[in-house]
Amino acid sequence: MSLLDQQEKIEQNDQQNMLKSIHGFSDQMKHAEEIGRALSLDSNLGKGISKIIFTGLGGSAIGADFIRSYLAYEFSIPIFVNRHYRLPRFVDESTLLIASSYSGNTEETLSSLEEGLKRRAKILAITSGGRLAEQAKKHSFSVIQIPSGFSPRAALGYSVIPLLIAFSKIGFLQAYRPDELKEAQELIRNLAQTQYGVSIHLEQNLAKQLATFCFEKYPIIYAGSDYLDVVALRWRGQIEENAKALASHHILPEMNHNELVGWRFPQKLLKEAVVFFLRDHSDHQRVQLRMDLTRKVIERYAGKVVELFSRGKGLLARMFSLVYLGDWISFYLATLNGVDPTPVEVIQYLKSELAKKPM
């Protein structure tokens, strides 16, 4: 019997119960919608805005990237994601600055927030507490309070859905589409219960099968830049944080202008790679053609190539369907690697060392 079909061993490995967060993600999505609907925001927050910039890192920034990709062709103003201590020079009084820190204590986010306050940007925070919540109270800017007790990367629903609803409440009505969200919730619930969950055996479980492909291999993820760039980034991050395994990602068409040429050497290493092409029917026609051709090239050198299509009707469901598959793969790969998916000791070490030298 496969290790991935032995629930007791999986649970023993998963000491901090990442499984609960992944399996119950549809419930998180529902709760996140309730939080968003209950928000009371000043409608002036969206007036006179010429650009939106998120500032955050890691699991607190992936939701921002998701929103950026989801709304890329809906908004008439640009959306940027900032991952630094500083803010770009263009941040000013006509900027909506969204400070995202799950813990509320991310030093880069707090530093960039300080710059945003000095430049009189309109500010909205999303956090479970910490110093970011304290700053919101001190400076009287709006804050979306989300539940604590999760790893930031396991709180994606809370990082995305309340903000989509918040956008709709300050004038960007197209950001929140209830029917799309309902479809996405139902799809995720169905995938957990009938296809990807621990009780579904390896022979019928795509997530378990793909995790076995990744075991002791090097995962490389490719996607189109229209909507699935964030999904490829999420897959890489989840594999790295949950399974403690190095992975890489790139997007098309950009990858065709540089990385593709590197698919020659070192040949032995390339044979240890498993390559995933994440696809959606709304990918640009020329990108779809490029993916077909790129796959043919890479198949000559890679150990394994897998093509995966999004599921669902609406864009939100399609994006979340592939995000969710990647979450399960990373969880099962953690089991195969014999590591607890939740702890990230090396990040905590880095933070503790940085704390010895305050800003």
C-alpha cells in the first residue's frame, strides 16, 4: 500500500494539521465572504484613485498577486504588488495602498506603510492583528480583520475574498462576482471530498499521483501570463514551504525568449525534472500555440512533462481549481519527504537574527 494511502501515517507526519486547512478550504472561502460582506468602509476610499499598490511578502502577498491577475483585464487603473521595505516613487495621494501582513508584524510591510503614510496615500490594511492593526488604530485608516491561527500561506481565502468585496464597496463593482465565488466554493468542496482528499486512494487521486512524480525530482512550473502566472508562483511557493523542496517557475511568452534555450544542459539534471504546464482556455491564442510547441521541445530533455487544465466555468473557479491542486500536491510531497508541512524553521531563524539588529 502506498504511503499516501495510509491516513494514520499522514496524520502523524502532519503534526500541526495543515491537512485541516487544505481540506476545509471551501469553508474558509465561505467565512471570508461573510467577513467581506460585513465590512463597513468609507466609500471615499476609492475616490480619486489612479492606481492600487499592495505591499506585502510571502503568504501575505500571494493573495495580492491573485487579485492582480484576476482583475488584470477588468480595472482601468493599474494594480501593482510591492515586496520591499520601500515604495515606488509614484505612490502619492491618488494611490490606494493596501498593506497586507497576516501576522501584522512583517518588517518590510511596516516600513513601506510608514512611507505610504508620509506620502498621504489612502490606506487599507488586511491583517489578523499585530503592529499593523495598532498602526491602523493610531492613524485611523481602515483595516480588514481576518482570523488568526493559520500559516499565512494557508489563509489564501482570507487574503483574497474580503478584499474583492472591499473593492466593490468602494466603487470597483466588477471585483466581486457572487455567482463566480459560489461556483468556486462548490468546486473546491467537491474536489476535497471526491478527488484530492486523503481518503481517495492513489489510483483515483490525481494530487497523490502528481506528488509521487515530484518525489526526489525537481518540479518546474510553467503557465501563461494572462491569469495563471500567480498560480505557477503559488505552486512553487507551496512546494518549497510545505514540502521543503526546491522548485522553479516561469511564464509564457517570456519564457520562450530566454529560459527555453537553457533546456539543453546539464542533461543529467534535466532528466530529474518534472515539468508542469498549467493551462486555461482563456490563455491568449498565441500563448496556447507557444505552449504546444514548447512542450514538444522540453519533452526531449525532461524526465516527465505533465499538462494540466483549469476546471470550472468562471475565472475565479478556474484559478482556484489549479491553486488547490497545487496545495494538495505540496502536502502529499511533504509526506513523501517525511517533513511536517507547517513549520518553516529557516524563515523563523532568519527573522530572529534580523531582530537582533533592529531597523
